Amino acid sequence: MTRALVALLAALVALPAVAVEPRIVSAGGTATEIIYALGAQAGLVGVDTTSLYPASAQGLTSIGYVRTLSAEGVVSLNPTLVIAAAEAGPPPILAQIKAAGIPVLALADGYTESAVLTRIAQIGAALGKNPEAATLQDSVRRDLAAVRQALAGLKDRPKVLFVLSAARGLVVAGGETSAATMIGLAGGQNAVTGFTGYKPLTPEALLAAAPDVILTASHVVAALGSLDALVQHSDIALTPAGKDGRIIVRDGLFLLGFGPRLGAAVLDLAHALHPNAGLPKLAALP
């Protein structure tokens, strides 16, 4: 090896390392929320179609629906990391992305406080935002502790039916769903039992359930054309909730995202379920 070559190699070794700017693709609305909450949004180059909050995320390149991703679409963005919610997929597509040499961070599943805190910690560690993640975790803990304390003395637990779809009969939330968990956290009880997941409900079963409140997402109302169309639905109109006009409509990601805004979402729903309970005042909703 010549002296000139040795000198060149030594000079190259002495050069400072060049930091590689992160190029993050987020597959999941909650994942995107956490990235923004940690102040790491500058690295985002692509998001899925459920990434609706904050609104600025909607201006990023879309990789499609979180459950039906395209490997080509993701790889074309040259990401240094793909952050995938538990529902992201299908699994063979994620495997193709990994095979292309792109790291994929699979987020923890679940609709619990612990799962939310774990997802925040995972993303914080992956993006070098551990202190910010710890601060965000503390905020979530404080919010939920305040809600639990406020609801501790309430005895009334209205029966709440979450409607996932009403276009062709009612599809509602059973046990082990984000909707059922949210209802319980906000001081209600799921109006239907005996099954898990989201399933169609017959008119007879709906009448037997006799929900005091109908809870649904804004996209369900949009699909029907108006709130009146839901209120006047032939099945819902005969329930106690329909007769009393107790219909609660909320943004789906805010209500069921189980991300950084979980405490605000629980308190908001608790206010709607218990309007006369003297709960703490709501801050301006994010």
C-alpha cells in the first residue's frame, strides 16, 4: 500500500460522521399522532389514509389504507424506518418491505393505558426522543388518573351501543374492542354482550339490548348523509336511545385511536354520558 493511499484512508477515517436524515413512513393514525406529539414530524415522508390528525399530516404522501398497504408505494419513498401499527398489513407486504432492507417497527397492540404508554416508548426510542416520550407518557397518565378520580363516585352507568356501520343494517361493537374499552373508561357499559369484535346486530337483538345511548363515529353519519338518517333508522328509532335522541357522534380517530389524546377522549365521552355529574371542565379539545 502506497504512502499516498495510506494518507487518504487516514483522512477518510478522520472525517466526521455524516448524520443520515431520517425518512419515516407511518402506517397508522395513532402512530402518526405520536410522532407529531414527540416533535419528530420533520422526518415524516409518508403516512397512511387513517393519519388524519393533526391536519398537516394529510399533506404528506399517502401510502394507502393501513390494512392494504403496497410494498412498492412504501419502498418508493426510500424510508429509513417504517412505523407500523398493529393493524398495518397485510403481513406479506410488511415482509416484502423488510426484505428490501427497510427496518419496520411493529407497535404494540391493545386498548389499554399500558399499551398506549408502550407505543409511545417504542416510537420515542426508535426516533431518539426518549425524554420527550417520558414527558408524553406522564401526560397520558395524569389525564387518565384525573378522569378515574372524577368518575369514581358515579353509580349510573348507561348502556351504550357503538355503531360501526349503519348502511346495510347495524354493525356494532362487542367485547374486546376499542369501542367497548372506551365506553367502560368513560363510565358506561357496553349494551351488547356475548360476542367479541364487530358484528351485525339483528333488530330483535337491538331491542333486547335497549341501549340508553347510541355512540358512533362521524364517518358513519357522513356515509348515511345526515345525523337525521341515523336518528330515524328503523331499528334505532325504537330503542330508548332513539326515543330520547341520545346520539353521540365523535371523530373516529379521536374516540378510538388510543394514542396521546386518550385522556381527552375519555373525559369528552364521560361528559356526554354524564352531563349532570359535575365532571371537571373540558379544556379546548385538540
